[in-house]
Amino acid sequence: MKHQNVAILIVEDNDDFRQLLQSFFEKKGYLAAGVSNGSEALEVLAGDQAALIVLDLNMPVMDGFTAARRIREQERLRQIPIIFVTAYGTLGIELYRDVTTLEGGPIEYLPKPLDLQLLEDLMHRLIREPA
């Protein structure tokens, strides 16, 4: 199924994993773009809107929690759903403070290695496609 004009932004510092996710979303018919840190994500979002952000927590330059906080500070981006991913399990979330304090759209969490079926189920639940 083609999900025209539905963009997913992947923010992941591991090139191979980012490319895997980008390929996964594209095979599902979504537009997918990938960047390697939170700062680059903010640059992309300054010009483009995304229907979903898949955001690694532990990255150089700007970590995922800081990027999410800055995204939530912008009115036009505030409602974009975010799926945090981390190789540190629930400890990863604890290390980066309580993500439930981020107001705005839905925030979910998945541990690495990712279960792609869980990711797909979550993605379908979170994405609101244009009519």
C-alpha cells in the first residue's frame, strides 16, 4: 500500500541501522528520510513536516531527548508522534529523564534490537494520514 505524502524522519547515528529503517519504511510505501543526530533533525524539520519521528536517544552532537524537547517547543511540530529507540532498554529512558514530561503528541518507546513487527504496529497506530 502506498502512503503518499506521509513522511517519516529517522534520527539515528548508526548508518547501517538508519539505512535499514529507511528501507523498511520505504518498502511499506512511506517517504523516509534519515539524519544522524538531533541537530540535523531540527534542520530538516525547519523546512519539512513529518508524520512520525523515530528518534534514537544516545547520539553525538544532540541527543534524542534534547531534540524531542526542542521539537515540542515549536507549535507546528508539537503534535508529531515520536518513537524513542535505545539499545539501553528501559535504562536508556531513565538516563535521559522522564520523557512523559514532554507535552504534545504521542511518545512511545521501543528497545533495540527493534522488533520490526512491533514498530509497524506502533507506526500504524500513531500516524494520521492526510485525507
